[in-house]
Amino acid sequence: MPLMGSLYIGASGLQTSQNALNTTAHNLSNIDTTGYTRQQVQLSDKRYLTLSVDPNSVNNKQTGLGVTYSRVKQIRDYFLDKTYRKESGRSMFYEVSTEVMEEVESQLGEMNGEAFQTTITDFWTAVQELAKDPASSVTQGLLVQRASEFVERANAVYEGLSSYQDNLNTQIKSQVDKINDYGKKLLTLNDQIRAIESGGIEHANDLRDARNQVLDELAELTSINYSEDLYGNVAVQIEGVDFVKGGTCYEIGMYVDVNTGFYTPFWPQNASYHMMDNGTREYNIDGAEVFNLNREISSDLNTDIGGLKAMLLARGDHRADYTDIEGDYDSISQSVVMNIQAEFDQLIHSVVTKVNGILADAAGVLQGEITLDDGTTLENVRFSDVNPEGYMRREDGSPIQLFGKISTDNYRKVSGTVTYEDADGNIKTETGEFWVYNEEDPDASETLYSVKNLQIDQELMQRPAMLGFRLPDGSEDTKTAEALKAAFTEEAYTLNPNVKKKTTFVDYYTDLVSQVANSGAVYRSIYTNQESTVESANSAREQVIGVSSDEELSNMIKFQNAYNASSRYINVISEMLEHIINTLGV
């Protein structure tokens, strides 16, 4: 090769070594940068010059033109990325679940510094004192006072749980907005990467790092699948539905329940709608929800991935009450807050209806069939006659009830004919006016003895002595007082249909708190184990993508020596040229 041509070989070495040193310096300067992927230099031969072609030879006579800096590639492992992102999403699911359980424990364990269990115990103590001296105005007043505290603090606990639902609801809105922002960022990064790499020479590695960081953060919020096409675009699916594809981000919509204000993420492209008069769309999101919350939560099914899903499950879709346990319990069993709301409300409902039922029995409330004056027949209803002189009655003859409903009355007055069976088994018929018990209707919340619709009888609050507890003959009604006492020690209640253990009013709340604590311990254990799994996956990934200072310093020495060698090579060629020129010139 001519000596002038030999300079190109040396120049290529200088240029290639300089670029390699720049890449090494870039790695070292980003050693602590979050999301940075180490870059590796790939060198290759420049094209060869063919001097002659000899068919009889193994090779043609060729001479090389040096080395070239072919590309700088990111060192990543696709499978480690997939594993890390899936496990980090699962970890976030259990982290959120653990935080929810801890908050619920806090709501149940304390009520403005006083545990709700104390309220139940105080109520139980008041009942015991009443049993000792039923006719005392002091014990009657204490009973009404403790009952009032029971309702007030029960409402505060329930409101605390409801407020936490609202808090989760706000977080859900924030997380969905963040996911949509991530989708827009991915589109922007796709465009920037494609613009840089379309020439086939440069590689947008730093932009790819930014995109991978977005995917890492997105994977913590929800279950994703992703792939990269030959143009460098990343397509993302959330829960199996396209989120980012081509040049479009299919943003997640938010449906707002008009009754609760709860947000439900849905796919607008999969939902039907009709136009409102004001020009807005009213969506029907059935089948278009982002998450199927009815599926069993299981690691085997990969249904326990993503913090957003954990929030939606914990919040539930409505304010639960005791009717959810008596009805379709499976619909609330996977929601932490709704499950506790329903179980707590069941305790309050059971106490209220049991106490009211005992007082109603004392007032002579019977059960039978009533044919109203308009011909309507009411079957299996509880009723009493209109007798102001009766025991445990008001001046209008209605039965005295300790607990009342806010929205509706406990009893209503009707006219008609009643048919019932007396204590001796005889069928009797009477005509006149009667007080009929307003039965609870699960489909009408205003008829329920629920925490949200509960109050102490206002007249009884003013005059606790109305209870009397003295029979018409003047003797103390110890039977009713003892029945109230026995109600609190009767083991007849379970937390939910999946629990077989029977418990009393006094122990019910303790069992409820223990259930929350045990579930919280399970979640914490899973979360702790999952943290270890994520750490292991991240460590394995960091061994591939992380920058090693020792390795980079070794590369720096290598490329520095290569640069020096190329420099010395050029000096030698330069001296040879100078010698030849000077010699020939002489």
C-alpha cells in the first residue's frame, strides 16, 4: 500500500479510539443515573481494496483501510426486563394492599383516641347494670346514653372507612392520569427515536433509556405487554388491550358513578355511547372496563399485578352495608374496605334489631296477616294494636324502640283486619287500627337499620324513663332486662358466610379487628417476599445493564493505548515520508 494510504489506517484508529473513549466516559459519568443502560462499542473492519483477483488462490489480494466505529449498542436482556417489570408490578399490588390493610386497622383500632371496642363494652356494661335494677331511672338513662354513644361512634368509624374510600378514589384518578401521561411520553419518544435512527447510522440510546424507564414505571401501575417493531416503535398493551400502538395512544377514560362519585377506568374505543343535548358523550362502559375485578386474585393467573388494580379492588364500587353479606357476598369479598364496611355494619344492624326486637316483644308486638281497608294484604308482618295504656308504649300506642331510622319510621299506622295466632295457638281476627312494622327492603336504603340511617329515638333521648321496665302490675320487668343481657352473650353471629366461628356481640368486633390484623400480616408477608423477588430480578438485570467502574476503567486504558498506538503509527509513517522526500530531494 502507498505510504499516503497508510495514513488513513492510522487516522481511522485515532478516530475510532477517540469515539470509544467518549463512550466509555459517557458510561462512567452516568454510573449513578437512574434508568441508564451501559453502552458497548462495536468495532469492525473498513472495506477492503482489491488489488488483484486470482481464481486459483484461496483469497484475492486485498488491503484493508483500517477500523471503523460501527455502532454503540445498549446491553439489555429482554427476558430479565420482562421478569423485573412483572415482579415489580406484583410487588406494587401487595404494597398497596398492605398499606390499605394498615389504614383499615387504624380506622378500626382507634376512634379519636378511643377504641370502638370500648364503646361496645360500655354499652354491654350499661345493659348489665340495667339487669341489676331495671326500674331505676339511672340505669335506664345510662342505657340510652351508651346507646347514643354506640350509634355516634359507629357512624364515625363507618365515615372513616368511607372517607378512605374517597381517598383511594382520588388516588385512582391520579394514577390513571399518570398512565395516560406515560402513554403520551412513549409516543413522543417513539417519534424521536425513529427520527434519529431512520438513517441507520446513529442509535438513540439515551432516548431508549428514557423509554425503558417509562416502561419500568408503567409496569408498577398495571399489567403490561410490550414489543418493538422494526422501525424502533414500542407498542404497549394494558390488560391485553392496545394502549400505545403505531402513532396513537388510546387513553384510558374515567367513568364517574353519579351516586358515589367513584371512578371506573374504561376504554372509550370499546364502549358504546350516545350524544347528550350539551354535545357530550354518555358512555355505557359494560364490557369496556380496563380491569375485570371479578376474577380470582392469584399469582398463578397473574391477576395480582399493578398498584392501580389493588386500589380499585380495595376501594370497591359502592358503600357496602350488611345487605351485601346477606346477598351476593362474593361481589365484595375481594374488596378490603367494602368487606369491612359490610361486616361492621352487620354488627351494628344485629345489635340494633336484636335490642329493638326484645323491646317490641315486651310491647306485645305480634306477627300475622293484615288485610288493609283498600284490600291490600300484608303477609307475615309484625304489628301491635293501638293501645296507649299498653306496656312499653308511647302515648299514641306505638311500641317504644331504642333505635330508630333517620329516613323512615319504625312503625306506621294502618286500618284493616288482622289474623294471627295467639300464645295458646288459637287463630284470632281483629278489626281496627294497628301499628305495623316497616320491614327493611334491601333495595331501599332508607328502610334499613344501617349505620348510615341510624339514630336514637329522639323522645327517648329526652325522657329515658319512658322505658319504665315496670309491668302493669307494678313489678319490675326483669324478664326483658335479662333478655337484653342474654342478647349480648349469645353466640349466634358470624363475620361473613365464609367464617364458621360463632361469636357474641361483645367479641364480634374483636374478631373483626383480628381478621383485619391477620389479613394484614399475610399481605405484609407476601409483600416482603415479593420485595426480595424484585430485588433479585433487579440485581440480575443490573449485572447486565449496570455500569461497572472497573470494567469501564479497563476499557479506557485499552482504548487509550489503542489511541496512542495509532498516533505512534502515524508518526512513523510521517517520518518515513519525510525521510523519502528529503532523500529524493537531495
